[in-house]
Amino acid sequence: MTTNCRLCSDLLFQGSAKTWNKPLFESPNFVVLPSLGALVEGWLLLVPKKHFICIGALPNSVATEMQEVKHFLCEFLQQYYGQVSAFEHGPSRPNSSVGCSVDHAHLHILPVAFDLAAAVAPFLPKDVRWSTAGLKECQAAFGQGEDYLYLEQPIGAGRIAIHKEFESQLFRRAIAMQIGALNQFNWREYPQFANVSATVKKWQAKNGNMFSCKSRLEVAA
């Protein structure tokens, strides 16, 4: 952990954490948080416990664990909300605009039925192109010092876009536009406490309080 990182600080001092910073779920290397600024109910963040700037910076040693946790989260969300997507704003360095000022890796997993790639297109540089991708391609982009956007829709069908001039909160802007709340895309100005609370209540009704990945996956196996 690093004291300069907001998410690291929140995870370190969980006892005093606000609702949106208290993990709903924990595995050896990851926690799951309800997303502050959730424009829709059911918005979750998959976050590594150790400090990495983006998912592309993660080592291969935790890749299988991340996929297992993601699969479990998607099953939960699909049961209650329907179609699920995942995305990441992937900064290659601290304080870049694409990182949305949160320089700690976090994969957004949320219920979205509309085409996110089409929705985000108006907010992207005109020469951006998507290509098929997974963790390997995100790692390659990070290794080359390139900022990227990552999208899975449907889950399991990943794609990546790389560019030097991505702006901030691009997927959030796209989602806000699609639900008719474009001016509410900024999570700092519009924390969306009602959606956060509803997500936590739905999770607890299904799963109870926080539990470990190992125990639950063994039961589900």
C-alpha cells in the first residue's frame, strides 16, 4: 500500500470507512467495493489489495483469482439486474486524465444493457480504434507506457483502445448520457448515495456480511 493513494488509505483504515469503502467481499488479493458515484444500482468495483496503478500492472500470479472473483460477481449481478459489463480506465502513470485521479487499479462491473462501445464513441478521440483484448493486452499497454480503455461486453469478450489523449471519466460520461443524466457523470459531485445503499442492501440480502472468496467458492463448487 502507499499512503499517497486514496484507495490504499481507505482499505488500511476500514474500521472508520464510509459505506462505499467497506468491502462487500474479500479474496486473498482482492476486495469488492460498492462504487461511489454509481449511476445505476448494482455498480461494483473489483480492487487489488496491493497497490497497482491499473489492471494491466497486475502480475500473472493473480490473474486466475481475479477471473474467479469477477465470475462470481457477474453471476450475482446477472441474477438481480440482467446483462452485465465490465470496464476500466487504464492509466500508465499517476495523475493522468484517464485515471480519473484514482491511481489504484479498479475494474468496474455493473449492469448495463446498452452498447457501451457505441455510447462512449462520441467522447473519444476520433482516431481511436478497438481491438480484441484480455489481461495480456492490458499488461502490454501498461508495459509500453500507454494509457488504455478496457471493455468487456458481453463478459468474456474483451476489447482495448489505446491513445495518448483520453479525457477523464469517459465511460461514466457515456452511461450518464444514456440514462439521461449527463450532468451527473462526476462521482465527486454526484456520489449517488441512494444507488450505493441499494446495492449494499441487495448484496447483504443475498450474501450476508463480508465473507472470504475461498469459503463461498468452495460452497458453490
